[in-house]
Amino acid sequence: MVLHAAVALADAEGIQALTMRRLAADLGVEAMSLYYHLRGKDGLLDGLVEAVIEEIDAAVGRLRKDPINTEWRTLLRQRFLAARNVMLRHPWAPGLIGSRPTIPAGVYAYYDEIVSTLVDAGFSYRIAHRALHAFGSMALGFAQEIFRPVPAGGSTDVDVAEADLTAMGDALPHLVAMVATEAHDAADPTLGWCDSQVEFEFTLDLLLDGLDHFRESPPPSGSASR
Amino acid sequence: MVLHAAVALADAEGIQALTMRRLAADLGVEAMSLYYHLRGKDGLLDGLVEAVIEEIDAAVGRLRKDPINTEWRTLLRQRFLAARNVMLRHPWAPGLIGSRPTIPAGVYAYYDEIVSTLVDAGFSYRIAHRALHAFGSMALGFAQEIFRPVPAGGSTDVDVAEADLTAMGDALPHLVAMVATEAHDAADPTLGWCDSQVEFEFTLDLLLDGLDHFRESPPPSGSASR
DNA sequence: ACCTGAACACCGTTCAAGT
DNA sequence: ACCTGAACACCGTTCAAGT
């Protein structure tokens, strides 16, 4: 298994040691042979991301079997702790996922499950969407504008993410429904369905409100919540 | 100014286009000339990070002049929004800061100011520390274990961050005090002063508690906060 | 079906040499 | 003080050729 060897190499010596030539050497083969099995280095990196997602899914699957985890709160809590454990085993993973120019399908499926948990618990799609942003790096160890990626080299096609999602169709029912709802309700449709400024401020206020309870001296007047 | 040209190049064509040879070409010079002005490519990247931090500091300095911003909440809120604006101009910056093997001094100073704002508002150092983790990517656009970096290639020296901090001494009074307090109070000192598992769960519960208020259907029994 | 050698266009960097 | 050419050890990748 070439992917398994790649994960082992990245774990042992860091992602910068994962080189086509080095990976081939570990497999006792010439670098050019890898191109028969992989779609270049990008294919390799996409494979690594999928492998990590699968590892998290496996851990979450085990959690699901435990009857203790039926409540949305503990379900998400356990899920994120499981994801964190996997990331601690593969410290290169968050950075890799965050830097991939295209979002591997497994990541969408992962987020779809989170939205599913939230809406089943009584959250609206709008709040589920905000929760996704708020979780940020808690969910997969990296924080990025998932649904409107800035491709690091220009080309800010606003609709690309939406097109991607609807193309994926039935496999991601909750994400598709979420996007549909948000796009319909949007105050200014030209902004696209996801106004990341609003999401950012929502998360920020969530944290500031929560932290405020831990203050040990009285508020210096007029510190009402927003 | 070589740093200015580097920022312009990264802004225009992405960080992967920022190559010693390409940067030199933009400056009308040979690649080898850069080594006279820069400590290699690492020196260039460190310089980029410092430049971005300075840009944020400049924006925050302007905010400070506005008498509206005296309360900790609005002060931090405005600071993070300013940081976000800078990051939007330099989309490569969060990833770069997060991937740097060593943390540039300006980043420490930046966090020192945040801690200062928090303790002045009545937060304990312990909670200030947790707040720092909770803000995560809000503060600088990237999420990482700032104070115990995993250097992506092994070598997990637990005390390195603490040694760094104390060495920086008087320039970072609040950070130094925070580390001292936490190290003293630590239940298990062998863990180091920063138990990132605890920080992770604190942030997670902060978010889950905050989100719970937005649920639209009643809790399915027994959904007490933790 | 699977692997390979040679080659190409790139990297960052050193070093002795130029002005 | 500042710049340079040649060279080195690396990258990812193509392509025609082997078995």
C-alpha cells in the first residue's frame, strides 16, 4: 500500500520529507513507478487527506455504537475529540487539509454529518451553518473558509463551491439543503450564500459572550452583551 | 525594499510564486544577490510574517486613538476585525504564520497585548490563557498550538517555548507572568505549563454552550451544560 | 500490467570571483 | 559594499523504452 507508506513517512519525518523520490525509495522502487499508481504528487496528497478523514470516520463509527452518545452535544463533543486524537497522530494533517487547493470529497461528507447532527437536534440550517464556521479548527484541526475557498493564487469564483455542492447531489443531503436555505434567505444575493464577515463576527461574539462569564471583576459600566 | 516586493509578489500570484529566483527577477537582479540582504529563504519568510504583524499593529494603533475603544470587549473585537482585514489583503499570511517552524518575535508581542487587555479587564491569567486558545484563528487567522509548537518534523522539546518566553524577558511582561502563574498552579507539572487537551475542551464547551441558546426546539431531556 | 533511465525545467544554496 | 556565474544537490514530471 503506497498510501500507507506515505502516511508512515510523513508521521515519522514530517510532511516535507514526503517526496516522490523518497517515498519510492521506501517502497524499494524508482520514483517514476509511482506515476503508474498515483495521479502525480497532488493525487498522493489528496489520498493522504482522504486517508485521515477515513481514520476519523472509523473512530466516530465506534463512538456511534456506544448508546451513551445520543445527545447532539456529547455526539459532537466526542466527534471532535476523536478528530483531535487522529490529528495528534498525524500532525501534518491540519496544515495539509488547509492548504489543499481543492477540497477532497470526504471532507464534505464529514461536514454533512455534522450538519445532520445539528439539524436533528433542532438547529436551523442557518445556525448550523454558523456553527460550522464557529467550530472552525475544532472540527478538523484547521481553520479555513471551507465553503468559499480563496485558492491562494487569485481566481475568486464565488459560485464554485455552490456548484460543487449541488453536483455532489444526494450524497450530501444536509449540506445541499443548508446551501439552498441560505441562498434563498440571503439579504444580498450578490454576496453569495455565505457572507464570511457575518460568520466571523458571529463566532467572535459567541466567544466573547462566553468568556465574559469568567471575568472576576465587575464590568466597568455599559458592558451589555453587544 | 525587497520585503515590499516579496509581499507584492505573494499578493499578486500566491505564495508558491514567491521564489528566490522570481523575486530577484522582479527586482531586476540575480537570485544570488538576495543572499547578501537576506538570511536565505527562511529569513525572507520570517520577514514576511513580521511585515504582516506590523501591518496589523499599525491598524490597531489607529483604533487605540478612537476614544470609543476603551472597553475590553470592543477593543478585542476591533483588533480581531482589523487583523482579519489585513489577512484578507494577504491570504497567504495565515498559512505562512502557521507553518513557520519558529515563531517570529512580533507574534509574541501581539499576543502579549491581547493578554494585557484581558487582565486589565479583570480576567485571571489562567482564563486569559484559555481565551488565547479559544480565539485561535480569530486572532491571527490561523489556529495552532502557539505555545507548544509541534515542529512538523519531530523534536518535541516541551520546554522550548517556555525558555523562549523567559529569554524575551521584559518585552513581554504579561506573557511571562501568565506562563509563571500557570506553571505554578499546574496540577501535573510534568505536563508542562500548557495542557492543550484541557484548552481544547474548554474552547469546545464554550462554543457548545453558546450555540445551545440558538436551538429552536426543546432539549430532548438531560441536556444540562456538561 | 508494471517498472525504468534519461532528460527537462525547476528549486535553494555555496563559493569563489568580479566591480 | 554589493553583485554575479558556475556549480551542487535536490524537486516533480514526461516520455519512450523495457519486461
